[in-house]
Amino acid sequence: MANYKARVNGLLGTSLKWSMGYKFASTAALATVASTFDGAVGTLWTDATNGIQKFTHTDVTVTNTTVYLLNSSWISTQKTTTPHAIAGTDVNTTPHYGLAPFVFMFSSAAQGKSFRGHMKLPPFANDTMAAGLLTNAVVTSLETVFAAFFTTMKGLSGYQVVSYNRRTNKVGDVPFTQHVLTSFTIPNLVGTQEQRYDKQLATFSASGSL
């Protein structure tokens, strides 16, 4: 069984980087995993009815997918990168680059921080939200395309979505113990990704005397 980290990489406003992804294990070879993930991401974004492309402004793009092969300590040993050129199609503007709808992943059989994971999506256009929350229609669309995405990924041999603890946790699991995640949920509450926001600098200011 090999450890993998898969990432979708892109740009905000042609210059600021964003990424999202998750970790899993599989007995499949890196080339197979990379090809499967890239195809699943392409559908996730460009599905005609529910694709993420429909909910992001044209200033949000996908530039590549990257899959990393990792050792037992989750350190990268190899990677495969596949270029992309996908842009959002929503004509409504992006309200805030730090906004991040997210997919929460968890175990249906166990609780605790060691049994959790998430993917933070790129910011959506302002018409996808009302009163600060994603609309029900958008959440339903995301549920549909992510269900299809994970179904494709489950076609990999020995596939399991996993998380791991970096330090010995409260129940005594030693560092890098893997925990299988079995379910996902997508809330209408939008999260934040401060690292994306921190890259955005002020372009105009006004001042006065005190």
C-alpha cells in the first residue's frame, strides 16, 4: 500500500496561487493514480450541470493537478504533474479571495481530530451565496459532483481516504498512524483560507492628518 497526496493547483486573479487536495492510500502505481485523479478533477470542474467551473468567476483558474507519492512519514519521494487550463465561467465577481467553501471528511465509526480531513475549494462568485451562506442549490450541486469524483477515485485498487496524526494522540496512536475516513459532508457555511488572503496586497489607500 502506497501513500499519496493529490492537489489541484490554480491562480486567483492571474497571479495569486491557490490549491486544494487530500491524502489517501492505494496499491495502484503513481502513473495510474495521477491519470485517474486528473480525469476526476476535469469532470469535477467542467461537468455541464454541477461543475465547480459554473460557480467561480473567470479570475479563478486551474493550472495543473499534481499527485505526490509519499513514504511512511508522509514525505514526498516522487510526483507527477499534469497541466490544465480551466477558468471559471460565472460572470459575477469574486467577493473575497480568502473565502473557501469546503468538503469535510470524517469517519462514520470513530471520532476525534485524528479522524478528520477537509478540502478547501477556491472562492466562489458572489451570486452563489445569500446572507453569507452558500445557496441550497449550490450545495446540492457540489454534493453531486463530489460524489461522482470520489466514485471515480474509488476505482483505484486498494483505495482508502486517510488522515494521520503527526504526534502521539490522546488515545495513544503513535505518529503517522493512518485513520480511514469514510464519509463527506458539504456545509453551506463558507470557511476561510487565510494563506490565500495574506497574499493579496492593498492596491489603493487614502490618508489624512491626525
